[in-house]
Amino acid sequence: MKKTSTKNSSRSLCMAMACKASWRSFYALLLPLLFLLLSQAAVTATGQQHHPFHRTTDPPQCGDRMYELTCDGDKATISIGSTHYLITQLSYKSGTIRLVDPKFESGSCGLPSQSLSPSDLSSSDFDHYPNGWWASFMSCRRRIEAQSLYQLVPCLSNKNNTFVYVVVADKGNSLSYLYPSCHFVSMIPAAEVRRH
């Protein structure tokens, strides 16, 4: 089977294809998982999917059901827990997949569909880069001043005198930076954010 890389192109995971047996197995059963908080492009429905991915319409011997894809119109999604995440980038070469929470796809404001901690991912079929970046959301009773790590989420703040912040940081899942007036709300793995 020819290995290809699909990156935000018109090639999709949803196109019908003939199942071909792979002469060797996909060496990494656990795909590193990167979440993007915002994405403008998605993998569309005009390309091919390869092992280990499986679609509900595929014969049982094609792909692995643990990596079952669903097509919603021209968008490919994969389920983790109770949420269908939009696939925005897939690289068979590096064994990585980038996903975006459906709540963030259109740029709308809200909390993630579900909280995913490192232990949630370690018990699933996906793996996040070790010591990777995390987006941790917290609600605070007081405004936090002069702290660049805490980013205010204006559309969720000032309701009942609460302020919602997100911290995107490497090893951000430790919550060692939690202020006394704040409590944890939700956490998701995130792509590294570079500030200019």
C-alpha cells in the first residue's frame, strides 16, 4: 500500500476505496494526538484513507475498528469519548493526526465538548505527545491582573461576576499555576502556541 500524507488538502478520508491488505502493520498503534483550539480548514471528502482507519461501510477486514471514521458531509471525524472530533490534518508518515473540537471549528466561543486529561488519553487508543501542551480552563471569582499566562475568555466571563481564563502551556495539565480564587473547569490537549 502506498503511504501518503494528507494535509488540509482536497484529498479526503471519506472517499470510497478498495481495501488492500497491508504487507506490514502500522507500527504505531497509538497515534499522537494534537488538538487545535481553532482551525479554518478540514480534511474534505475527496481522498483516500489507509490502515489503521476503518469506516462503518468498510468490510470487517479493512482497517481497525478502534480507529473508525465517520463522514459528516465532506468532513471526516473520529470519536474520542462522547465527542466526534473533526480531522484537520493527517500524516501517515509521522503517525500524527490533528483534531479540532467541533465547538471550536466555527470560531464560536465556549468550553470544550468534554474535558480530556492525560489519564483519559492514556486509557484510550490515542496518545498525546509526552509533556505536551495543554489548554486548561478555569473559572475565577476575581480578575487576574498582570499575568500573561492566564488568557481571559471574554465571551464566558462577567456572568455572575466570574472570569473564565485559559492557560495554554507545556505541562499545563499539572495545574500548579492555579490561583487561590480559581477552580478548574476543563482541560484538553493543545497544539503548541507560539507568540510573536
